[in-house]
Amino acid sequence: MMLQLCGLHAHYGHVHALRGVDISVEGGEVVTLIGANGAGKSTLMMSLFGIPRASAGKIIFEGEDITKLPSHEVSHRGIALVPEGRHIYPRMTVLENLQMGTAKADPANFAVDLKRMEELFPILADRRDQRAGTLSGGEQQMLAIARALMGRPKLLLLDEPSLGLAPLYIKKIFQIVKELQRDYGMTILLVEQNANHALKVADRAYVLQHGEIVLSGTGAELLASPEVRAAYLDGGH
């Protein structure tokens, strides 16, 4: 097991954001977490880095308890986050943004990794010397994912990667998720409101409501679930 969250609780002040969450991610899996706005999805992602710090429960990564580790130590263990809203460096070029992703990587791998990213995201090769802030939303999302991958993570966390994107780019982002798993063996924990796309690419999935896991199963099982369809797929919210 690569990642286990065991009875995880987290608070923002007096707000009980996560309530005894149990999830697991096997190496090589795409695991999706779906839920409405305010369900606690992004909180769960950030709690892996201690923001907020877990108030109870454990976070186990590759057999090690990382619950109380500082954020930079969690990152050094091989976990990379592509945050909601992308957070690229807009005044830096595409190439400079990719270089920022290599802070924890061996510099000897830079040329190989850059070539791999430009093969995976051809638009970035065309935009290498362009300021990142002038890219479209979809191109910025690809840059954010590529920047995270430049650090050679073992586990990639994607927080709402399709948010605010045009349909063409939404389709492309989910194609990239499957390609990363199929061609590179990447392990991915994906948080998404776009339940239809997210469940189609997921090996397994969880539904989070009010800080609690209320359903789990394979992506196909949840895609076919009447409860999930009513709440998230058939015009639900």
C-alpha cells in the first residue's frame, strides 16, 4: 500500500473539516475523490502536508507515519501536489516554471525529464520561452502538472484539475491522467467535482460528504450507483 489515511480528523479553528476519513491508494492506481463544494476534498489533500495538521488519525506513506512531518519533508518523500487554481509563476517563462519543479530532483536528470514533459505536453515545447501568465487556462494546467512531474514524484495529487477549463481541455487533462498511469506507472490521487470524467478514469473512488466518506468502490461501480448519479451526474450538485 502506497498511501493510507486512517481515521483522519482535521480542523480549521472550530470547524471540524475531516471526520474520521479512511482511504487507501495502491501503487499504480488512479484513485478519485468526489464530492460537492465544501465537502472537505481540498482539505484532505492539504492535510497530507500538514495544512491543516491532522488532529487525530494517521497518514501512512510507504509504511512510514508522516502525520507530523513538516511539509517539505512530506514533499521529499515523493508526494507532489498540483493545487486547485494551478499556481504557476506567471512572470516566469514556461521553461523557468519547469525548472522550479526540479528543486528536489537530481539535476543530472533535467534534460531527460524536460524532453519527457515536452513529449507528454507538446504545447509546452512550443511555448518554452513564453511567459506562463500569457498561456490559456488549459495550457497553464498542463504546465502545473508538468512542473510537478519534473520532481519525479511517487504519488501525484491533482486537486480539481478541470476547474474552469474549456471542454476540449477538460477532455485532454483526463486523457493525460490515463496516459500517466498507463505509460509511466504513475500513482494518482485525483480530487474532482467533474464526477463523470473522474470516475471514468478511476480504478477506485470515494465520495466525501461533510468531511466523511459515505461511499466507496470501483470507478465503474460508483459511476453506475443511483445515489451517485442522482447527486453528482444527473444534474445533481
